[in-house]
Amino acid sequence: MSDTFFQPISGFELPRFAGVPTFMRLPHVPHGHERYKDVQIGLIGVPWDSGTTNRPGPRHGPRQLRDASTMLRAQHGVSGMRPFEAARCADLGDVGPNPADIMDSMERITAFYNQVMDAGIVPLTAGGDHLTSLPVLRAVARSGPVGMVHFDSHTDLFNSYFGGTMYTHGTPFRRAVEEGLLDPKRVVQIGIRGTMYDEEDRDFAKANGIRLILIEEFHARGVEDVMAEAREIAGTGPTYVSYDIDFVDPTFAPGTGTPEVGGPNSFQALQVCRELAGLNIVGADMVEVSPPFDQSGGTAFLGMSIMYEILCVMAAQV
Ligand code: MN
Ligand code: MN
């Protein structure tokens, strides 16, 4: 049953280039708002990139993603799904990080998401670099480990950087396994490729039962077959979806800090999301969109289009 308060502003009501940009033109419902308790799926910005080890910029992601999201319309072009009628969705605003302090920022992010969880809202996050997923998981998985379907060129399973720095965008899922936030046997990482420092991350995956689907296997088997296995691995339990935009080939998504060639095209980038249908999704994120490297704005538009695909799957299950 649709609630008119939670409908996005139509482009026929106010042209899509006009107005204050919220995610998908949804109402802005911050914590404390009288309708906060009615939200089912909350879109949240985490403008933070203090975990970035090379080319920075994802702190500017949420603003650019909101702007790009004004291009979207209310109905899915293939399935006919109307996500804003299936679920009450809202823009919950941004988490304010402390850009000079990683630990303080992570505490702020977890505190924000604990409020979201307390209200029974399923979060759909726009990062932020990939370290963002760790403080989000500390809230989402607070009552027990979750499974994860992870799209990325990289495993983000390294132990440390620069001789002992434990919290970077290359380490979030190692920490999440150690902290008992992820059940490694229910984790699948898809699209892994690129040159490497060493095999430390892959050794950790193997030792803990995390399934890596390298890009050669992805291309050889195709989207449907790979995603059928991903659904089997994640199973019926609570599952987090983490989507690093560098999963997509840099031809289609150049606006990111650590691009790797030979990846999926923009159509496959959407297809994998449609194949998430049936999973018990307790949260999802789109990370590593870096506007300073996104000269055309096309990476942000793809990132937001991917978020819309994921939202359609989430809205069908709430
Ligand atoms: Mn990543
Ligand atoms: Mn990556």
C-alpha cells in the first residue's frame, strides 16, 4: 500500500533538473522526524574516505550520487517493479564523519546505523570508501554474523597496510570476519582481478572458507550461473550486499580510486543485482564512487542505477 508521503517527486510535477536533490527524489527523513519510524528502507550517505590508501575522493560520492539519482524514474524498465509503492523509502541524510579521525568516524557511523536498526529500517548506503562497510556491519550484524555477496575487483581481506595500519579500505572484511560480523562460509566475493602485492588476502579467504570468484570464472560461466552459486552460498540467512563500483570495467566506471581493467560491462553490472532476488537482504551498500575522477559524471549515474536495481530487490521483500 503506497503512502503518498513516501513517493518521490515526479518529473512531471517538478522537472528533474529542479529542486533540492535527495536520493531518488525521496523525502528527507532524518532521525527525530515524525515519519522516521514508518520508513522501511533508508537511503543513507556516508561522505567519508579516510580509509583510502591511493587516490581519494569518495567523500564526495553521496552528493554526486544524489544529483545523479534525479535521472531515475519510479518504475523499473524491465520488471515493471515500482519500488516506492512496494516499500516506504526515504533519504535519511548523511552520517557526519570526523575526516581527521578514523576511529571516531567509525564510532559515529555505527551509532547512526544503530538508530536505523533500532527503528527496523533496512539501510541502503551510498559511500564513502570501502572501509565504510565495517562500521555499518557493526550495527547491521550486531545480533549475529551475516552472509555477504560482495562485488569488487579486490577482496579487501588484507591484514594491514603501511606496516600495521589495521583500518583501511583494503582491510574491512578481514576485520569483519575477526569481529564475528561475517560468517565466512556464507561469503562470496565476485569479480576479483588485477595485479597484486601478494596472496595474503587469498590465503585468508581459503583458510576461512570464503568463496572467491575470479573474473576469468565470471566471464566463462556468465552472470546467471555465477549468481545461482552466490545465492546458494549466502543461503536463506541474513545477508549483506556490498558493491564496490570498481567491480565494473573502468570503461564504464572510471570515477574510482583503484580501477582494474577486464571487468563486467554496465549491463552485467545491473544484471548481477537482479539475480540477488530471493536473498534475505539486511543491508546493502554502493561504495568507492569518486567524483574527482568522474569527469563525465557517468560513474555516479551507473552507481545510482545499481543502487536502484538493489533497491528493487529489497523493496520486493520488505
Ligand atoms: Mn572494495
Ligand atoms: Mn575494489
